Amino acid sequence: MRFLLGVKLGMSQIFDESGKVFPVTLVETGPVVVTQVKTKEKDGYRAVQVGFGKKKKLTKPLKGHMKNLGDFRWIREYRMKNDESKNKGEEDVKTGDTIDVAVFREGDKVTLTGISKGKGFQGVVKRHGFHGLPKTHGTKKKHRSPGSIGSRFPQHVRKGKRMAGRMGSDRVTRRNVQIVKIDKENNVIAVKGPVPGARGTLVEIRG
């Protein structure tokens, strides 16, 4: 099972053998602990639930669910297809097992998922890239307004209309991201390019 949770540390840069520099993002990953293994017979689908991070106080239901494995801050599931572990030749994962950066290698392509930075309530120019109204020809105090929002029918704003509103804090996924370097001692992975989210936010890594 190639699935890890990590925390974004920030961006840096790495030089290759030819002297070429390219940006990387450092992610402190794992080790994660398997808190539950879901089966198709009991739960209706196959999945592995893992925990990561530390939290001071947990509710009693969560403590019972953890089964003294640890006080984890984040809990996420990795859904598996039918007989996925058998097809890949992997052993069955059990509750209490630990997964670390050893499941990945340098050069692997992974999928990263995180929550983008929140930018609050923004207008249509910043949120959707509208050009705004002309700077001349009588425009006054309306340069960044959206303009007309539709026809007379059906007497209400249609769903999905691009207007001002909350921007950011969305779940963003990047695919085919290359792992440049792995530090097994410190559980740090350096991936090529940016990673969605601010420093200290959760990052999901799928193989």
C-alpha cells in the first residue's frame, strides 16, 4: 500500500549533477499507523484507515476507535480496488502496522492532495480573471464590477454563475509529481514543484 500523510514544510531548490537548479517542496511524511482495515464483507468496500500527527485531547469515541495506538490529529482512508494487494503482490495490512517513506523511491511519480490557501471574499476580477469595465467612456467607481449577469428570463441568478464570493480553501490535487529526494532518517520527501496549501497543512501522498 503506497499511501502516506505528511505536513508541508516549505519550498527549496536542488541542483542536479549537471548544475541545473529546479524548485522542490519539502514534505515531512509519516510514519503513519494503520488504525482500521475495512473489508468488502463487513463495510461494503475495501479500504485502509491511517492516522498521522499528534493531538493533545481526543473525544472518548475517537480514543476507543484508536485502540491505544496513539492520539492522532488526522485520520484518512485509502480505498483499494478488489484484490488490489494480491495483484500487486503486497502483504495484507493489519491494524497497528506502521508505514513510512520506505514505500517510495526517488524518481517515483506520485499524486499529491492538499487544501489550497484561503483568500477570503474576493471580487470577480481576482476570483475569475474578469477584465472589468473600461477605464474611460463614462465609467465611474465601477471598474472592477462584473457587469451584466444575464437575461430577463428566468428572473433569478442561474446556478454556477461566476460572481464574487469566497476564494481558496479548496481541495487541490496534483498528479504525476516526481519525487526528487528522500531523507529516511528525518522522514522528509522532496517533490518537484509546488504543493497546494500553506506551511504546516496536511498533504496526502498516493503512489
